[in-house]
Amino acid sequence: MLPPSSMPFFLQRRTMVLGTIAAGAASALSLRPSPGSVPPGTIPFGAYDPGGDFADETDFVIEHLFLPWEDVAISSLFDADRYARDRNRALLVTLEPWTWSRSERNTPAALRRGIRDGAYDATMRSICNVLAALESPLTLRWGHEMDDDNGQFIWAGWQPDDYIAAYRRITDIARETVPGINLMWSPLGDAGMEAYYPGDDHVDLTGLTVFGLQAWDRAKYGRDRSFGEILGPRYDRAATFGKPVVVAELGYSGDAAYLAAWDRDVRSLATSFPTLVGVVYFNYPEVYDWPEDFGRPDWRVNERLIAMSS
């Protein structure tokens, strides 16, 4: 557990919430939330929510942003900070080390070499200078899902020592520049993630990714899988490091029964996952194709309901 002075805002919220509303949790879990509302439970909740579906929700403490470091819109950070402060929310900033212009992206080797040689130090410092000016509680998630070598990210699938050196260099700059920042190391969570762990002094929280696609479950497993079933082995791997755990990207899509089961579980399994301190929904269509022609699922809360054939 982190000391109180550096405890992430949403971890503080969980510490307070669990003791005060546990008695009412059983009745809350029987409620089926309407589309766009926060699922019932006690675990702190947030979202990447560019469409503002959760703008008026009060049981919501984490505002997630995705930023590319080569063409970041600086003004968007100040806008997000005001938005979060107005709603008493913390900021989780996922900083991706590339440009969002796909035709202009680096190769993995060029990125790796550039970080090693210091070519991106000034870029990182300029972004961190802006982050330091923000007033919301802040967590930085850099170079996420580095353990998933599917070709999606140019920082993923490196040799672990190369990734660890890059992560440490970049997060050292963040620590030097942004007082009180929290650092989230965020693998996908599959077997082998432990090889990329950068060390306790460079990690305040461990992030994980959990997506549930009913069509995929039925095609690959012959049944529907639950949130707890997918999270369980990933959580067990993450928990070995002794850091608070956050589901930094969460999405699910399927029929009404599938959605209801996931809604029921995503914030209510505190006993099963005692160091899980937050779940953060990805309220946006998938950006990259799933394998084997499963396309790009739409995770948005008002679009994720899909009629499934029996």
C-alpha cells in the first residue's frame, strides 16, 4: 500500500467507500443500470469518455485521456483538467510514444534507439511541464501493453531489458518534472508480463486490460466468459508485485444477458480482488481490428448491445 501522501486519489476513494457502503452493496447489485450509467458496486470507476456519456455521473472518479507524444494538443490537457476538477475527478493520462498519423510513425527500432540516445527527452519534458501545471490528481500510464506482441504498438514486443530501460528513462523525467505524479505500469496481463516489470521504485500502480466480446467467447471457448474469469489470472500475476491494481482499459459487448452479468461484476468483486482499486471503461469503438475477422467492436455504452443468435 502506498503511503497516504502519495496514495492515488481513486485509491483513497476506495478506502473510504468500502467501509461506508458495504452494507448496502447486496441490494445495489440487484439493480440493472441503464445505458450510460455507472455499474453498481464499490470499486472506484472511471472511463475514457470522449463523447461525454458519463459527464453528469457522480459515482465516477477517474477521467482517462489518451495522448500521442509527437503531436499532442497541449490545450486539450488544460481543458481536460478543468473538466475533471469541475467533477472532482482524477486524471489518468495514457501517453503513447508515437504519432497518431499512421503514415508518419517510427519503426520500433527507431523509437527504441531514440529513447536510448535521449532524442525524446525534450519531448517528454515539454509534455511533463504541462502536466505539472495541471491541478487534478494525476497518474501517468506510458508505453502500455508492452507484453502484447501482435504488431499493434511499436513499443510492444521488445526485449524486456530494452523496454525496462526506456520506461525508466521516460518515467524518471516525469518524476523529476511533475511533483506528486503517480506512475502506472500497464501490461496487457498475459503470461510473460513479469519480464517487463521495471522495478518497485518506478511503479505506483499496475494497470491491466480486460475486454469481453461475447462473439469471441462463443467462437473460441464455446460459452460466455465472465469479467472475473478473464481478470483473474491477470490480477494474480499483477498482485505478485504488491502494487495496487487498476483495470485501466475495460470494455464489453454482447447481448443483454451478457452485458448485465458484466455490469453486475465489474465493481463488485472487491473480496475476490482485494487490491483492485479502480476500473476504467473504454467508452469508444475499437481502434484496431481484432484477429480472425472479428472486426472492431464498439465498446460504447449505448452501442455495445448486440443481438446474438442462439
